[in-house]
Amino acid sequence: QVQLVESGGGLVQTGGSLRLSCAASGSIFSISAMGWYRQAARKQREMVATITSGSSTNYADSVKGRFTISRDNAKNTVHLQMNSLKPEDTAVYYCNAWPKQDRYWGQGTQVTVSS
């Protein structure tokens, strides 16, 4: 059984940076790939970035060049470094397996970017 807890969100001005963390209560070795997702108000949840067990990464076009996903299997954590933040990045951010699995959704962490 794996539980994922997101942290690191907050309020930041346009152009600022935040680093999100996702801590797994159990080993994430059993999950071959991980992803960060986000859901803005009145919008569907979308994939932001994914990382395989071999650390191959993929990003949504909207965040390429600004966000970086990384993982530390020894510490059971996945991170999302977000730079050059824009108001349209405002959302609740979640981590999950890739492809996502409903049983792994946590509470998420709110990111608000002010203009």
C-alpha cells in the first residue's frame, strides 16, 4: 500500500519559483513511473510532468523549459522544481503514478501565482 503526500505549495509572484515534494509512505519501487498533475479551478486535471524509474522525463508543452521533475528512490520522494511561474500555473498540484491510479490520489498542494 502506497500513500503519497504532496507539499511545498504556496503563494508566489509571477516569475517566481517553488519546489514541490511528494513523499511516499511506502516504497515507490513498485511504481514504474511517477507523475505530477494539476487541476485549476473549473478545469480538468492534467498531466504536468512524468518520470520513469530510469529517470526519463516528459513534460506538458505548457511547462517545458520551466519545470523539472526528479525522483530519489532511496528517499521515496519525487520533486517538481517550478521556475518562471505564471498566473496560469495556479492550481492544486498532485503526484501519482504514471499512468495515474485513482487509489493514489492525495490531498494535493495549492500553488497560487499572483500577477
